[in-house]
Amino acid sequence: MAHPDNLWLPALLSALATLHAYLALDVLGRVTRARGAVPVLWLGFGAAVLAVGVWATWQLGGAIPAGLGDLRGAAAFGTAWLAAAAALWLMERLRTPSPVLAGITLGSGLALANRLALDGVTAGPDLAGMLPCAIAGAVLALALRGPAPSRARAGLAAAVLGATVVAVPWMGRAFAGGNAAVGRPDDAGAPAAAAVVICALVLLLAAVVLRAQRELARQAAQIRGELEAARQALVHQAFHDVLTALPNRAKVLAQLQELLPQARREGFEVAVMFIDLDGFKSINDTLGHEAGDAFLRCVADALRASVRPRDTVARFGGDEFVVVLERYRSRGNLSLICDKILAQVSAPVVVAGQKVTATPSIGVAMFPGDGEDPAELLRHADIAMYAAKQRGKAGFCFYEPRMIQQASERLALSTELREGLARAEIRVCYQPKVDLRTRELVGLEALARWAHPTRGALPPSVFIPLAEDCGLIARLGETVVREVAGQIAQWRAQGLPLVPVAINLSMQEVQGAQFVPALLRTLAEAGIGHDAIEFEITETAAMTDVHTTLRHLRELDTLGFRIAIDDFGTGFSSLSHLRQLPARAIKIDQSFVHGARHSHHDREIAEAIIALARKLRLHTIAEGVETEEEARWLLQAGCSTGQGFLFGRPLEPGQVARLLVERPAVRTLDA
């Protein structure tokens, strides 16, 4: 080793050893993350870098005379490599890294390597003198390095280990009582040159490998990040609705699976609300799916605004939503929440430049009384929602056990209706409309009847709402139009005087894209004119989505079909909208006609309707006239046409034929 007075040489050698130590210790952390044979390769590589640094430092400093080709030099290198590999393994592969044990292993290896390299040399180093220095330096360096050091600590650890490598042979010679320098042979230049070359190559290789590994690690981390982001996106998509970003059916079921056991343990309340939008289909069909999607997003926002942040609002698909509430305190509070949802969701919104609205029907089921598991709660809330629809829509119902039987009955009836349409079980009866003054026939109203094979004749109040809910109203309406058109053609062929026949119309029918083409095709096949058919639409339906209703009704009016507003007085008509409707007549609801016998309020309302119609130049028709007293009062009030049991019950087509012959008509159709 160089004389202590030549401080530049120990400093230079320490820098060289420090660089090797830094690169060797840099493999720590890479071994833990690797799998398979890769950790062994990293350990061997790091140990080799450190062993080359040890051998080169000692060779260049003159601490050992033997090169790698010499047995002693090879033994020293091998010992240093094994000691370094063992120390690195102890630092990384043990569950609890031990810098003391690893430092003793490395320090002992360094001391032994130097002793082997100088075995047989006169005044060789004292092993006992080297061990304390080597072990102390190695333990300190590895302790400083630690499992996750900063750059400064990693550099300091490498510097300590580098200084230890340089100091080990010097301490051995000093304790041996000899000169710190080892005499070089005359041909010592060759091993030194080889050491420089090997050292440079190893350093370059180590730098390249570690740089490449860092780049690969960076790319791998980036790929892992992208994969994790993709995984999270897939998980989010699997549990959330794409359109509204609300939780979906799977998310709600998973949440309820966790929430219900907790509610049972802690004794708090959980309620499920099933919400369906009444009238959404007309928005979709009329304004397009993009407008429908925009409306659904508005509904989602309204629902979120109606409940607390901790409550869950989910979309189940289509126009169905679910709200999960916990700790709602009382059934009365649930009613208030339902009222708030009804108000928020029913508020008109502007989509595609038009103001539209759809009212919600809400079914409520409460845990644990209405269901013990998520599927049962949701099913009962759904059943309650359909009960709300049956009671008039735009409202809410709490689940009751009897609703299951009603739902089963409804499901069976909807299946039977579908089969009944296929088997032509729908029949049409006709109720007369007469001039109140002359009692002459002025028209007929077509009334559908279902001739059920086992339940008997079913009235429209039973199967019309069912047809609307299960998507059969278009087929039913087409069946009625076809029956009426065919019957009118048959009466005409018999030479009977004809009067207009009124057909009740659902807005779901008229808003269908195929309604008008199918209507015109049916009339053309029957060979009858447009004035043979009149359409009646209820006031409530006419006031639902007014702008869309106006467009479709005006199309029918342009084609020559007369339109009447049915059940007038039971809805919430806006006079400005009523004035715009292409209606030629309004029908006074029978409740006012019957109520006029006992209530002056009902009488005044009916008389006000007649006066309003006269101002708007609309024809008035009174429904449900059953007594002569009612007929006289209506005539005196200015109503010109009546319909009810006083003038005839719904008649079969054959009975209508006799009526057309026996009772002259004020206005007949051209044959």
C-alpha cells in the first residue's frame, strides 16, 4: 500500500473503490422486486462489481502483487466475490435485513481475501489487525445504506465502504509491524495495467446495465400505471352507468350485500326506492335518443339533488332508477323524500331546444319488514312502483304483501293479452251520440272489449293501462282501427246511412313512428274516407309533453281527422295550450254530469265548461247522461250532444245497423 505521506494515492484509490461500492450497493432493492432466477443474477453481478473494485484497488495501490492469473489473486477475488454476494443476500433476501450480520460477513471476507492474496509474502498482514477495521467499516456502510436510502446516504455508505476497502490492507500491515507497502516485482506494470483495463470495463458495464435497468424499471412502472388505470376504468365501468356516471345494478346489489348485514347488527333503517319515468318513451321517440340521453342525465342530477350525499342514486337501465337510503328515521320522512323526488324530477327541463317533462312513479320497500336480502327488496320496490302506476302515475306507493298477488295477476294478464291479440279476442262495441234537442244520431264511439275465454268480457279500464305498460298499446290500437274501418265499410256496403265513429287514442300510439302510415293504409284498404273516423284523447294525455302532442295532433287534423278532448275537467289544462290544440269538440266528464244532481259546484263547473267551449267555438259532448233531467239541464246550458245509458248502451255491430236504419242521422257521411 502507498506510504501515508502520499495522500493523493489513498484518496484516488478510495474514490475508485467508492464508485465500485456505489454501483454494487445499487443492486439492493432490485433483488427484492425480481422473481425467479433474476435475483441470483443481480446478486452475482453486484458482488462481481464490488470484488473487481476490491481487487483493482489493492492491485493499483500495491497492496497485493498477484494478478487474477495467479492462484493467490484468483483466490482473493473469489473470496471477495463470495463475501460480497453473501452480504448482499443477507441485506435483501432476509425478512428482517441485518446490516450487522451482513457487515461481519463482508468485512471478514475482505480481510481474508487480502490475507490470501499475500499468503507466503514476507511480513504478511496480520489477519487479526484487519478484521476489526474491515468489519467496522462494512457494518457502518451497510447500516448507512439501509433498505431505502436517499441519494446522500447511499453515497455516504459507498464512501465508507470504499475507504474501508483501501484501509484493510494498510491496517493489516500496520498491525503486523511491517511496512505498509508491499514490494512490487519488476513486472508489476502488467497486472496494474490489467487492473486498470478490467476496472474500467467493469465500471462501464455496470453503469450501462444499471442505466438500462432503470429505464426498463421506469417503462415497467409506466406500463403498470397504465394497466392499473385501465383496470380501475374497467372496474368503474363494470359498476357504473356510462351515460349518467351513476352506480349501476351490480354496484347497488354489492352495496346492499354489505349494508343490510350492518343494518341488522346496528339496528338502523334501510329503504329502497324503485323509480320509473312516465312519458319518457315519447321524448325518445319524438326528439331522438340523444335528447333522451340528455334528459336522463338531467333526471340523474335531479335525483342526486333530492337526497343526501351519503344516499345512493343508481340507474338500472332505460328510464329506471334506484335510490338506497339509510337511517331515514321514519316512514313519514320517506314520504317527504318521495314528495321531494316527485317535485324535482317532474320539473320541466329544456333538451334539444324544447321544454319537456316526464313524471316519476316510485315504489318503496323497507328493510327488514319488506325483504331480507337485496334481490327481494328490489323486487318488492319494483312491485310497489307498478302499483303507483296503476293508481294514476306521478306518485309513490309503499310495498304491501298483497301487491305480490296483484303483480302475479298482472303478469298473467299481460301474457294473456298478448295471446288474445294474436287470437283476435278484441271486440268493438259502439255507443250512440245523439243530438240533445232532436235525439237524432250524430255519431258513435268505438269501445274495445276483450272477450276473454275464461274471465269473460273485460272492460277497457282493465286492459288498456296494461297494454300501455307492457308495450302492446300500438297493436291494440291498430286492431281497433282495423275493426272499426272494416265495420264502417261493411255498413256502407249494406247501404246504411253512416255517422262518424270516434276512437279513443293513447299518446303512446300517436307518438309512434308507424301510427299515421298504418292508419292511412288501413283506411285505404277499407276504402273509407278520413271523415269517417274521429279521435278522442284525454285531457291529461293532451297536456303531457304539450309541444309534442300539438305536433302530432296537428298532423292528424291536417289529414282531415276530427279530434275531441275526452274527460275534460279532470286534468289541468292550460287555456293557452287548449286554444292551440286542433280540437273541434270537448267531452264533459261524466263525473260532473252525475254530480250536478247533488252538487251545485259540479253543475257550475259543467256550465263553465260549456260556456268556455262556446267562446272557443268548440262543440260540447256530455258523457254519462242517464236521466231526462240531466239531458234537459245540459240542453238549457248550451250543450248540444249527449252520450250515455239514456240514449243507449254500447251495442254490437248488428244492433248498430238497426239503429242506423231506425234513428235518422243529422249528419251522415258520403257513401
